[in-house]
Amino acid sequence: MPVTVMKRGNYAAAIALLSVLVAVVMVATSGCLKESAVAVTGINVGAEKITGSQVTLNVTTDVENTYGVSAGVTRVQLKVYDTETGLVVVDETGDAGLLGVRGAGSISQTIVLPRKGSYRLESTVYENNQRKGRGEITIYNLERLTPDNQEPGLLISDIDFLVKGVNAGKVGIQTDIYFTNENPAANGPFDVEVKAKEADAHLLADKQRTRVELIRPEATTIASVTLSVPDQYNYVFEVLIWKNDAIVKRGEGLVQLRPGTVMSTNTQFVTKKIETSKFVTDITQPSVVSLPQPYTTARTPGFTGLLAIIALGSLAVVYIIRRQKP
């Protein structure tokens, strides 16, 4: 096998060329060989699966090295906080790869949350166990997400509340829920649960269920339940639609049996007492309706006969008197 021997002049030229290339690289990268500056540039959240009780979310965190050279694997820690309690409900970590010089990357993480409430998602990026940057996003009212198993077109178009009776400080309130089927196919069957919660303490006062068998296309049906609650409180009436052991739709309405108002700015808050009994729509005794009575011609037996005899006798007397006159 032939061996190429580089001449002394060529070797010196190669060394010189290599030196020039190194100098060029150093000039081109001057200031870039410093410590990296990795930041979270975006957080995207998408729903993968929605059931009656849970939501499966795909969280994608975008990261970028904006300055210097990234010399290690970039790791992203995702924490999810319940906005009401502040507690951590999810804590996951994954790799976003080696970013290098002004490189960018991303990582997708799947999390499962209850289908209710609001949550704050916080992504923190680390490199060589050093914290580099952080980003966050808040998602609200997961209960408003439509479950995958819900039949389309079912709407709660209206809710009415009727006072059915007041007795010993308890009020019977009938809740009429109007369901409209905007789907071209029939909708149902499903169960309807209505819960009455005190507006401030959220204590459950009563709950009842009923069932809707079928709603024809483009039709509206009414489902009614009656709840018994203590008088002189304000309530949130929550409507839950159950299908196949899952909550597929929600709605709510307010019933204020003791509303309040602010009389003027920065002054006192005044409550109003509602005379609930005046709104009772279910009358325990049927209303009496006066109808015109037909005129009767019935006669008392024997009374008309006596009058006839008297009349005939009078005529006979008059006739006899006239005959006796000259």
C-alpha cells in the first residue's frame, strides 16, 4: 500500500492554514463561548381525553438557548398547582435534549387532572442541575370542557324555579329544566340530578334525581324535581347530567330567598326579607269557581193544584152572584 509523505513545505502550509481557521472560528464565536442562557419560550396545552371526572392534557414546553453555548442536557420540570388550595397536584420532569449554540427544543408531557376547578402550570428549565428559566400558564374551569362521550346538540336552554309550599321554615322549590336537542338524531336517555347548595357556605341543602328517556330531534322537553330547603337563605342550584355513570353536562341557577344590596358606596350592606309564602304556586285546596246556574222551572208538588181549586171556586162565586142580580 503506497504511503504519501508530506513534504516539509506542505506541512508548514497546512499548519498555517489550520491556524488561520482556528483564528477565524475564535473570531466568529467570540462572546459565544460563555455560559448559556436557556429560557422557556412557550407553553401549549391541549386536551387529549375528556371523561366525566377527568381530563388528560398534553403540555408542550418550548425552550431555547438565547446566548452562549449549551453544554449539557436540558431538563424541564413541570409542576401543576391547584389555584384554590395552592397544593401541587402534578410534578413531572423530562429531557428536552442538547441545545448547543442558539439551539431550540421542546418536550411534551401528559398529565391527568380532575375535570373541575382551575390550575396553574409552571415549567422550569434546568441545565447541568442549574436553574435557567421558568414559564407558567393558568387553565380555568375544566368542568366546562365537553366530555368525549357526550351526545352533541344537548342544551340546557332555560331553568325555572317555582315555590310549591312553605312549612315550618322549609321551602319546597320546583326546578324545571328545559332541555333542547339540536342534534338531527334523538337524544337520551340520561339522568338529571339537581343539588341545592347554600351560596356562601356551599352546604348541601337537598338533592333529587329524575330521568329523561328521549328527546326528539329539534325538540324541547322539561324535566322537573322538587327540593326542600331552609327558608331565608341564598342557594346555587346545580344541574348535573349523568350518562353511563359519568357527568356529561352541567348547568346552574341562583335562588335568592334573602338577597342583599349595598345602599351606597362604602356604606352598609342591607339584606331584604322575602315573603316566600307569597310565591307559592301549588294551592293545597282546589280553587272554587262560581259558574252561572241554569234557571229551574221545577214546582212544589200539590201547590199548583190548590191554586187552581181556589181560582175555580172564585170564578164559580162570581158567576152565581151575576145570575142572582135582576
